[in-house]
Amino acid sequence: MNLHLTGHHLEITPAIRNYVSSKLQRITHHFDHVIDVSVILSVEKLRRKIEASVHVRGKDIFCESADADMYAAIDSLIDKLDRTIIKHKEKNLEHRHSGTPLKHHAAE
């Protein structure tokens, strides 16, 4: 998994980098096929905003979160990403085990 961290109006400290990378391990625990993760941390007045784009095989997943505290925003984002990744994984498993492709379901 490639991790790209970018800061807008914010210096990314080693503590934040380690916190984000340790939290992202939860996503790779649920879904092994994560290719690339791009995280943008930004500060807008009193609001800390974090955006993440996760590139998995066949799809790009985007989530964002905002909070007054950067660590709370990171936790919220990871929760959203985790739910979205699990949903994507379940869709893939359901599609794979259904026996008929989705094209045939639409024609019926």
C-alpha cells in the first residue's frame, strides 16, 4: 500500500504521519487489495478537514471528514473509510458468488 500525505496550511509532523498510517492498517486488515491511499489534511480557520482517496482494484473510494480537532477528524474519516471498504468488499463477494453476471440480472 502506497501512502501519500499532503498538508494544506499545515505541517505534517511525524506524530500525525504515524497516527494516520497506524489507523490505515485497520483498512488493510479488512481488505488486502488496497493499492494506493492519498490523504489531504487541511486547516480552514477553526475547522480541521481531512480527505482520503483509496484506490482499490476496480474502484476509487473517496471520503472526507471535518472536526475541530485533527485527531478526531482522522478517527471519523477512518470509520467512514472502514464502512465503505467493507461495503465494497461485500459487493465484490456477492457478485463473485452469485453465479450470473450483473449484465444478465439487468436483462431479466
